[in-house]
Amino acid sequence: MTVVVAVLVVLTTLTLLNLLLTFGVVRKLREHTQELAAVRPPVTLTVGARVPDFTASTAGGEVVSLASLRAAGALVAFLAPDCSGCQEQLPSVRSALAEALETPTAVLVVLTRLHPEQPDREERERAELVAALGVSDTRAAVVHEPLDGALQSAFQVAAFPAFYLVGTDGRVAGVSNSAAQLAELAPGRDVVPAGR
């Protein structure tokens, strides 16, 4: 009988220790979650959000602004030549841009580099990306800007590639990190699955 009591005491002690450790782990996980929430990148503009006013110069020297995008709505694509996701989606991006260019919708392509420490390759890679997208001799506006530039800040870009549909009211009508989803985007549908 003493053996049974001793075993029960040991098991009860182990159970209580296990509970204490579990509560400690849960508390640490909560603290960790709060710390992660504090350092997350800004949330991208969501469907229905008003796009802040901006102006930017294109590679051809033209000025593009929110007013020029509002005229007939717009597709705004944020891409980087050194972004693996951008390279993987290149066929879908090219197709989406070609479709948009066949409509009255304005097309704005914003190019940046995720790793600006290699400036010698920057211009060549941007030119290659523009050629691969098929927008070099079209009415698409192409803007070059540094990482976290004015347009990226205005749209609160949190991941690359990023695609925004801007309505004639100056509000975001659709947002996605996948060019394949652009045809499915409609007002009221918010798709933002990635981080930088």
C-alpha cells in the first residue's frame, strides 16, 4: 500500500510540475507574439482604402499622380528585378499587364531593388525586367524608385510583387501578391497573403 501511495505522490508532483511548465511556456508565447506584432511591417492598403495623393516621375520624364490613375482606374504593379517571387510570376505579370493595356485602364509599373548594395547591376536588370514584361514601348508608365520610396510608402507595400487595382474614386478596388489573381479581384475582395 505504501508503494501505491508513493507512486501517486510522485505522479501528482510530476503533473503539477508539468502544469507549471505549460503555464510558463504559454506566458512566454504570449510575450513573443506581442513582440512580433510590434516589429511587423506596416499593413498594406486594403480594399476600400483611399490611396494617398502622390506624384512621381517616370523613366521617360513624365509625371504620374493619383489624379492620372483615377481617370479610368489603374493597375499598379510593384516589382523588383532581384525578387524571386517576381521572377517566378513573370509570365502571369506579363499577361496581366498586356490585358490591362488593352483597356482604358492606366498601367503603372514601379520598379525597385530589394538589395540596393549592387548598383552596378541595377540599371541592366531593370531594363531586362521591363523588356521581359513587354512594357518598354507601350503606354504603361514605368517608375524607378529606391526601396521604400514614395510610391511604396503611399501604397504601404509590404511584399513583392504587389498589385493594386485603383478605382476611379481613388480607392483600392483590389490588392494581391499574385498576378494570377488579378483577373479574379473585384471590389470588396481583399487578398494579401505575403510578407516581404
